[in-house]
Amino acid sequence: MKQYEELMFRDDFMFGKVMEDVNLCRKVLERLMQYDIGELVTPMREHEVKFTQDGKSIRLDIYTEDVESNTIYDAEMQNLNKKRIEYYSLPKRSREYQAMIDMDQLLKGTSYRKLKDSKVIFICTFDPFGRGLYKYSFEENCIEDESLSLNDGTSKIFYNTTSEALDIPNDIKLLFEYINDGKPRDTLTDEIDIAVDIARKNKEWGSAYMKSVTILDDVREEGREEGREEGREEGREETLVASTQKLARFLREHGRLSEEEAEVKAKEILNN
């Protein structure tokens, strides 16, 4: 794991902290979407959406709303982290996030007729679909007549910061390059870089990050040590179950994962 002072904009924790700034969040979204965005509700990092008090929940990375157009934006930074692309199941995750955004509104009393438009955005530091495009946009269209759109107000957009496509708008290319290497090249990336530098000097944020890293390392090591220790098979199994539950709970709270996703992830970490 990186030290806090080494985090870049592309790292999930830093991305969340920088994008909490409403002006920077709006500018980044405008750069990606290539259109003007109105006044934003203060972005919420790791906005939690749950069905019931005891039910399944997920955390959305950066959740905000354009109050002028009544459009909700969910922006997610996605790195491979030495995993295979298939591991992240981005298409299914985007489907779940879209559903959670709608459910969040419905549970607050919004009629389905008045559901706000929503855009789920993944900024990927890899090519999520292997076609070389800089952007993959998905909306609901009729299979039998492609000119017919469902117009349900939802969009799922995946950006590929590694793309070398010739049709990348120059300003998006500059943002992509900054995400990839951390070197600012224009006014916006200068602003982001300044925000990153300020965040790196925030001791409270640094402590929170290092605490999360320490907890994760401790739980991982606890699980590995369990596998090395001699003793009764039943005792080892009980320890492993406890470690898995502890790590899964941490991942739900800090990793924006559902209960099922957190359990799968915890088992994978402890078995590595």
C-alpha cells in the first residue's frame, strides 16, 4: 500500500477528498462530459445507499446533483490494482449503482415519474472493454429499431485514460495524462494538483488513511497467521471465519462494497 504522501489523484482515497470540493468537482465533470454543468449540491464522498436499516448497502464514490438540470452524477475512479478486468464486473456494478441511485430517490418518497436523470461514471486507468475508445457510453435503445431510444434518463459512461484514439478532445487528453502520471499540463490539472498537495499535508486525512491501511494489513496478517499456526482444525476454522467477518466489515465501511462483495473480497485477501 502507498504511503499517504504518495497518493495521486487517481488513487481512490485522494480522488474522493479532492472531488469533495464543489468547484473542482464541477470542473472535472464538465471536462469529462464536455458540457456546462449548473450549480452542484455539495459532493458527498462515499454516499451510502441502503434499502433498510439492516439491509444491503453500497457506497458511491462521489455523489452529487446538478440542481438546475435535476441530474445526479456518480463518479468512480477505478484502478486495476494487479487484478484482472473481469474481477471488477464493471457492467454489473454500473447496473447496481444505477439501481441504487433510483432506489435512494424512491425510498425518500419520489414518484417514479419524477425520478431524476442520472449518470454513472467510471474513470478507468485501463481499457475496460478492450476496444481502444477513450469513452464508452451506454443508454437504453431499442434492439429492433436503433433510432428509438427509451429515454429513461439513465447513462453509464466509462472513460479509458490509457486510450490513444485520435478523436480524444484535447482537454480530456490533458486530464487523462494528469490522471496517469500526476503531471499538470493546464489550468484545471494545476488546480487539481494544488488540491492534491494540500490534501497530502492534511494530517487528519493522513491519519485516517493510514489507520485504514493498518487495519487492513492487520486483518490480512491475522488471517495468514491463522493458516500457519498449528492447532485444532476447528479452532483454525473459527479464527478464519472471525478474520473474514472482521475484514468484510472493514471493506463495507471503507470500500463502498455490498455485504456480498465485501465477503468475497475478504476471502480472496486472506487466501492470498
